[in-house]
Amino acid sequence: MTYGENLYGTISYSSSPATQDGPEFSKPDLMKYLPEYYQGVLEMEQIQDSHAAECGQLAYSIEDSALQTNVESATWGLARWEKVLALTTDNTKSYAARREMIKAKLRGSGTTTPEMIRRTASAFSGGDVQVVEVPGAYSFEVRFVGTLGIPENMAGLIQIIEEIKPAHLDYKFVYSYTWWNSLKSLTWNAAHARTWNELRVYE
């Protein structure tokens, strides 16, 4: 059955793509579903506008709720992930930082192994990580070999490692920096325009 030019039931109430922070709210044009003689009737337009707001809100809520089931797209639902994983909810942190903590905790579930710690650290650094055991010293090293410098959320990584590692093991972090030979392509003026910390992680 059709009303006007559109097949009933085929017009999406909200076709706007979801953003990282949630879907967009939009109202459908329900007047498109009605016969032409209702066009321009103020009372009917107001009724349909009210109904459209409710339909738009319902579509938004369904889409927004679905986004909370994935750590990468969750916003207000991050608190539920944190509760399940026994993480502290800190609303002053960005969504990205909280997602990082959640993903690291998910990777760190189960029996603690060097591979688990490697996956956990990789979730924070965004690059390759090596975990080297030092048996005689009852410790291990976390080496950031895929990224230069110190990863941003080290406090979060330390918190996760403290939770998953055996209590008797100590550990330390080993960072990667730029080799002097890598700076040969820079002129003196180009190097002078950068800070020392910028040069240490220059690629």
C-alpha cells in the first residue's frame, strides 16, 4: 500500500549516521505518509509533528542503546562496562581514556601470562609491545617497541598491571626514542624549531 510517492514503511525515521559520541536526533516527516488533501491542514500538521517527535526519540533511543553494547562506541554505557569489570568510574576522564582502560582490562582477564600483559600494554600504547621476563630478579620488563616516547595514559596502564600481575613480581617500563642517525635528514634550523622532547620522538 502506498500513500503519495513513498511506499509505507520504507522511509527510515532517522538515516543520519551515528557519531562517536552518539547518534543524531531527527524527526521523520510523517505528512509524507498521508493523502495529499491533508497537506496544509494546520491541525493535522501539528498532530503529525507531535507524533514525529515521539518516533524520532524512539529511533534515537534504540540506536543509542545499541551503541552502548560496543566499547568503541559506548558513552554513558561505559559506566556499566566499568562496573562489570570492577573499574572505578571517573567522569572527568575522556571517553577515549575510559575505553582504553576497559579494553585493557578485558585483554587482561584470565591467567596472567607475558602474552596477556603484552596485549594489555598494547591497548594503551597503540603499538607493538614486548614483555621480557627476568626470572632471577622476579621481575619483568614492558618494552614499548612500536611507539616512540612515553604513552599518554601510563597511570591507567600501571593500575591495570598492578591488578593482573602476580603480587611477588616487580616490573619496569622501557621506552623507545629516536636514534641520532634518524635526525640527519633535519637541517639545523628545522631541528632548532623543535623542542628536545619533540626530537626524542621524531620519526
